[in-house]
Amino acid sequence: AFDGRLASAFFLQARAMPPSLFRRKKKAEAVEAGPAADAPAGSSLAAYADVYSLERVSARDGPPSGSGGPSLRDRARQRLVSEVLGTLRAMPCGAVLLVDGVTMPVISSLFRVSELMEAGVHLVEHITMRGPDGNYLRRQQLTSLPALYFLTPSVESLGRLIDDFRNPKAPAYASAHLFFSSRVSDALVAKLKASPAMPRVRSFKEVHLEFSLREADLFAVSPSPGAPSALATLFRIDTDKPAKRARLHEVHKIGTSLATLFTTLGAAPVVRAATSAVAAAIACATQEKLDALDRAGALPAVEEAASGAPPPLLLVLDRAFDPLSPLLHEFTYQAMVHDLLPVAEGDRYRYTYVGNSGQSLSKEVLLNEADPLWLRYRHMHIADLTVQLDADYKAFLRDNETSAGLASGNADLSEMAAGLRAMPKFQEAMGRWSLHISLVSELVSRYEAFGLEAAALLEQAMACGSSPDGKPCASPLADLRSLLADDATARSPIDALRLLMVYVVTQEGIKPEVRRELFELAGIQPEDQVAILNLFHLNVNLTHGLKPPKPPQRKQPEPAVEPAASATPVRDSGYDVSRFTPPLRSLAQRALSGELPSDDFPYMRPHLAASAAATPTHEAAGLPSWATDAAAEPAGAAGGGGGGAPPP
């Protein structure tokens, strides 16, 4: 259901927006439109759709790869279809698919439930899912059906598999076809061979696919079920054995996921990394996994790249390289949605709208590549989007005048016949327009209510080191005090915390007494203050006047090179609130042009460095010192910390 009054009201508001809402650097320039308890027996994923869902975009819903070839999602789907689901062709009665906490996100990011059912999968079961009481959920025994196990090679997952066949007289399934997301250790193979499940095993294969897809060409390494975030695990400086084991496990898990990525791409990469401890450890682990895959014949050698093309480059960085960018507000559509709205599971959003009868309705939608409007607008600046969405919606109504007239009741018989034929597609499209009009309207409302313009202007001034008119940012502390003391703005505690973190990062520390004053002024609770103190682990100087230790000077200093225009952290977006450019952009450009210095981004296979035209120069000139330190200096590489002594 859709009420055109919602759209009309929004666009009326959009046209009446004050010019200062998204201030441009060139005030006279007109806004241009942008581009286009136990669960019951037999419980399955369908009963837990709010936690684990397979209703995700499939390859045919996503856009083609930017390179013109198949997308990463296409490649991953094809591998699972041919290597795992292809087994179903020999099973006329179908099968049960069993997954665990690591492989569940892999499957859910590539297939819909309906697609799996069409392939012959009757049921998808999560074998390591636990109930509120901490016990494993009971599963329905289907003794007449074979089972496809797509699991990570872990002790827990293998134990759950063996438990399914522990009673030879009453097995959970008729047979077992085993597929593992990465290499199975010799110890686990021996355990399987000695288990009561072995007589039921009909096939065994290492698939080497252990990453999930967020977008057609955007992947994420598979998380450790129930584990804390990788950021906390990798950067903690605890020296006790459990912390060390957790850190080592996380490093190897990430390395395994990255290695299976290149198995899917069908190309062995050249691996390089920043000199920080975390990045270097992950790169080293990844190279070890790649070498093992190469010895097993699961990966083409670097020298055997197809069509003579250069091998792909895997450049490993960690958050210490750039702790600032994630803290700044970004005003493109997708970024604002995830920053300001309650989006669950990465893409689920529930919104309210007005129905045809004037009633308030609620609907849950997926914000992903299955939605062509999301695909079209997600990277557009919100100021441009308010104009473009208005123009595109009006064009849509003009192109569908018959259906629009039928929906409003203003149509004769012939128009009604034509409109009825097109009505299903029209209603589906109108639902999408309703969604995005509601989303943009809500984002603009929150932008104003939360005082994000003032916050973003200060963030940009501190990050870029200058005001929009080019004047130096001379009084960031006074500006920050004034902003935090403004009681008229409904600023969230998270936004206040982000402002303080931006200040600490960009101003290279803060005096302890000033820090305590700002904590009190912003209303930051003691349990949240630790977030700022933990910046120390990202090589950020916390105490004003204490600089991170500098590495020894090289015997031969690097020649001075005029930085390219793209090296500056100020981008010409046209908006005062969107001037900062993350240093990753210039780093990626230098990597593409072969200009990354091998001293700062060493090769994991040193013999490959000779063939690379690495220019030992930093394009970081003109960047704030926090960026040049993170990108060019191996300070704190031994311990992953830095920034002088921890704060008092």
C-alpha cells in the first residue's frame, strides 16, 4: 500500500529546505542532481528467521562486476553450485543441508531459501545453534534422507556431525556428504576416521570457501561464533595465555578466509602489508595459507596468471593505519542509513508509512542489491539525492500515467484495462519509491534534530586542519566546548563520544584535566570513556605533549616528491560537511600505479619485490601527522600500541 501524500509532503519539505542545510563551499552554485529454552523438535532456520535468515539477494539480483566480468558473488555461487549443491543431482529424493556458525553466513549471503529448495534441499539446519539455556537446539531426525554437511573444520562442528551418527541403529540421516570450508587438520581427519560416523560418509571434500558477501563485490571474513570483535581481540595487549591464544586464532581465521577468497578468484595474489604488528601478522598467516593451498594444487601459481595479466595485489592494513575515518559522519545515502537508522543484520530495516486508508502501517524490508533504487542511489550525497529522487519519482509517474490514474480512481474503462495489466509491477515499484522517500525524509529529519551540520563542520575542520574557506583551524578546543555545551540540540551520547575521539586523534592528544572536563561536559559515562582511552592501542597519542616514539632515520633519506592532487585530505565534493578524503584513497592509487615503497609495505615473498617498480617515496605530504605516522612509520610495530605512555 502506498499513499502519494507521503511523497508530496516530503518533496514539499525538500524544496523548502534552508540553503544552509548542506552548505556548499561555493554558495552561489546551484545544487546539481547526482547520477543516476530448547526449541521444539524439527526446528529449522525458518523458526529462527529473526536471527538467521537465508532470504538474501542472489547473484541474478545483483549488479555485474565493475570490471565487466563475473562478480565475486557470481564466482562464489558457481563454486558452491558445482562443488556442493551439484551432489544433489544424484539424489532424486533431495537432501538436508547442515551448516554451522561460520558457513551459515556464507550460504545466506549467496542463496535464497527458495533457490536451495529448487536445487533439492528440503531443510537447512544450523548444527551449532544453541538455545537460551545454552544447550544445542534439537533437530528433526530424517533417517530416509541423505545429509550435506557444509562445515568449518572445527572441533565443535565435527563433534556435532559425529553425534548425528553416534547410534548406528538410529542415525539422524541416511548418509553424510562432507564439505569443509577450509583445510581439515590431520587430527580432525583421524578423529573422523575413528568415529561411528565414518561408515555413513559417502563423500569428503575441502571446498575452500570461507567468506560471506555483503554486496556483489564486497566480502567479509567469517566471524568466530560467540567471539568478541576482531578489533578488541587483535589489538588488546594482554599477555596472558588465553588472550594470546584468542589473538592467534583470530589472525589465522582471517588468514584462512582471505586465502579462500583467492581460491574463488582463481588467482594467487602478491601479498604486502603495513609494518604494524597486526597487519604484518595477518599478512604472514594469509601467505602461509596460500602456500599450503598452492602445494595442494588448489591455487594457480603467481607466475601462471591467466592471459598474462599481473597477479592481484592483497594489501593488508589494520585500523591503526587510519583511526579517524570511521569516526567522521559521512553523508552519502548508504552511510547515513547505517549510521542514523536502526538497520538490523546488515540490511534489515523496519519503517512505518501511511496506507491508502490513512492508517499507519509497518513493514520490514531488505536494503540490498535486489532493490534497483537502492542500487542507484546508495552512494549519492544526501543533498543531491533529495533533488534527484524528486525528479526521478516525477518521471516515474509520467511514464506510468495509466496505472497511476487507476490507483487514484481517475480512469475510464479502456485506461482501467491497460492499467490493470501493469498494476502488479506498478504497485511493486511504488512500494520501493515509498520506502526510499520515507528513508530520505527520516534521514533529513535526524540530520536537523541531531545537529549534525554543526558537528560535521567541526569534524571536517579538525580532520582537514582548516575551515571551508581555507583558514587554519585555530580554536578546535573552544569550538568543541561550545558545541558540547549546546543544550538545544538533541545530540546523542555516541555523537558526543565521536567528536571527542576526533579531537584526540587530530590534535595528537589532550591534557588529562581537559579530557576530564570534556567528559563531564559531554555527559560521557565512565564505562564509555574507555572507548577514547583505547585509542592508545591504535597508536594514537592520548596525552598532549607526548609523541609516539619515532623509528631510527634511514641512512639515505627519501627524495622529496611533489604530492599528487589526490594526496590532499580535502576533496572537492562541493559540500562543507564532506571535504575530508580518507588516506586509503591515495594509498590505493599508489598501489595501482606500482609506487608503494617496499620498506613501508613489504612483500611476504621478498623475491617478488624485484619485479615491482616500488618508488620509495611517501605521497603523504600534506596529510595530518596522524595519517603519515600510521602509513609510513613502523612505530609500535612490536607491540601494536604507541602514543607514549597510557593515560593516567
